Amino acid sequence: MRKDTSQKATGAADRRDSAGTLVELARAEERRGEPMEALAHYGEALELLGDAHEPDRADVVRWMGTVRREHGDTSQAEELYKESLAISEACDYRAGQAHAMNCLAIVAQRRGDVDGASKLYRRGARLASEAGEHRLSGMIEQNLGVLSNIRGDLDGAYVRYRAALVAFEAAEDREGMSWVLNNIGMLHTDMGRFDDARASLSRGLEIATERGDLKMEGLCHLNLAESFITEGRLEDADEPCQRALAISIRRGDSLRRAAALKFLGVLDRERGRYAQATERYRSALQLAREGEDTLLEAEILREIGTLHRLQQHTSEARWNWEQSASLFHSIDASIDAAAVEADLEALPAPGPTEPSAFEHRGTP
């Protein structure tokens, strides 16, 4: 019996080691932008783990959820995160619970449930602290900074981002540093500090490129494009826009593809290429809705409204901006909502023969 028990233990250890190797392969495939290959390796790892090693199973299921989330499959990601949380709770795996809560908060945030996301982040932060998960605490801190940014609390966002960056730098965690540098760059753009924005984004891009992290490369290119567009440097925005689009297509990342198409639509619109802009926006809006990204949908509708205004389609512009403002309000994005409402107020009043905005569906 002792011999049999020893053999079983050795076999279980071997399977766990093999599963660990598959997980490392999956993580490498994620960085290279190969989501389907990553999912295949994660699935093989789960089969090897079987019903044993519950903490490991919780982690693998959660990582599969993140691949789905990055692919734009929000509902599938949520189900996997819930499964990971259930496994973690069943085996009292506090770190796994904290990670799952953080991921579920990201899903809630994507869907526009800002209050729900905030509650989940804070529960995750408490569990992470109890489990001594300092890296996760830094991740949640920067995610709370993103919420502050959405809500217009730019100073609060900066404080959280700086705290997270200091923590990641102290731990020599270059992956975490690239995340926060990207967010700080976005914040500087919002504040009109364009040189600072591009300095942060370029530093984040350098780290991502060194690590072979294609996802972060794409994000940094996307936000560099936004910085140039916001400053009015349209020619400089072309290359990072195209790079971001190419990376999103390679990775099968539908939501960042939508964001890149949104910015390319802005470039087309500002150059008077209205038909091309219309097609970009149409595709972007469909992808944003399929991925359940409320903030991105609101941003695209705002840009579509601007296109209609330039074409002197006042009723359509009004419809799109009303929908955009409503979505911004639903996620407590007060600064963005106020900007759209200012555009609405500047529109001429509807003429006596002009149809009501509610008779239009002013999408391209």
C-alpha cells in the first residue's frame, strides 16, 4: 500500500509539473498574440490537473477567462471568472478569490457598472492584502485609478497610478510598470500634457517591446495615436493607429480593433473622407457592442455625431450625441458627458419639418 500511495503521489506531482509547463507555454502564446493557441494549452493543463490541485485549477480557469476577455468575449470571460471564484472559495484560496474579484470588476467596468466594479475592486483589494499579494494590490490600485479617471477625478487617478508605479518599480516588475505607464500616459493626454503623455507611453512601449508583450505594444500605440489626435497632430497619428490596428487583428482583439478603427475614422473625418469614416465607425460600433464595452460605445457614438454635424445632418447628430451622453452618464463619466451635452446645446433647434431625433437611428 505504501508503494501504491507513493506512486500515486509521484504521478500527481508529474501531472502538476506537466500542467505547469503547459501554462508557461500558454502565457508565452498570449504575449505573442496567439489567443487560440493559449486557450488550447490552458485546456490541456486543466485536463492534466483533473479534480486535484484546486488552487492551480482556479488560476488556469481565470487565465482562460482573461484570454476570452481580451478577445472581446465578455460573457464567456465572466462565466470563467465566476467558476474560478467558486473553485477558490471552495478550497479557501484567498489569493485566487482576490484575483477573480479583480477580473470580475474589470468585466463590470467594461459593461458600465462603475459602482459594482468599485465594490468588487475593494473586496479584491482586502483579500489581496490578507493573502499578502502585493503585486495584485498594485494591479487593483491602478484599476481603481482607471475608475477615478473615468469619473473625472484626474488628481485622484494620478495619485493611484503613481502609488502603483512606485510599487511595481520597487518589485522590479516590468510588466506591471508597462501597465501603469500606459495609464499615466492616457491621463496626461486627458490633462493636455502631451509631451508628458508621450514620454510615459514611449517608456511603456519600450518595456512591452523588450518583453515581447504584443498586447501592451498595441495599447501603447493606440494611446500614442490618441495623444497625437487630441493635440491636432494628425499626420503623426497615422503610424501608431495603423500599428495598433495591425496588432489587434493579429491578436484577434476585437475591442482594441474597434478603438483603432474609431481613431482611423477620426483621421478620415478630419481629412474630409466622410465615406471612409462612416465605414470605420460602423465596424467599430458593431465590435464595441458585441464586446459589451459601454465606454467605447459612448466614445464611438460621440464621433459619429461629430461626423453627422459636419455633414449638416443635424437630427442624426443630435440622436447620436443624446445616446452618447446617456451612456457616459450611465458609467459616471461626468466630464465626457458634459462635453457631449455642450455639443448638443450648440446644435440649432429642430426645424418645424425636421423629424424627431427618436425617429432616427443616426448610426452610419
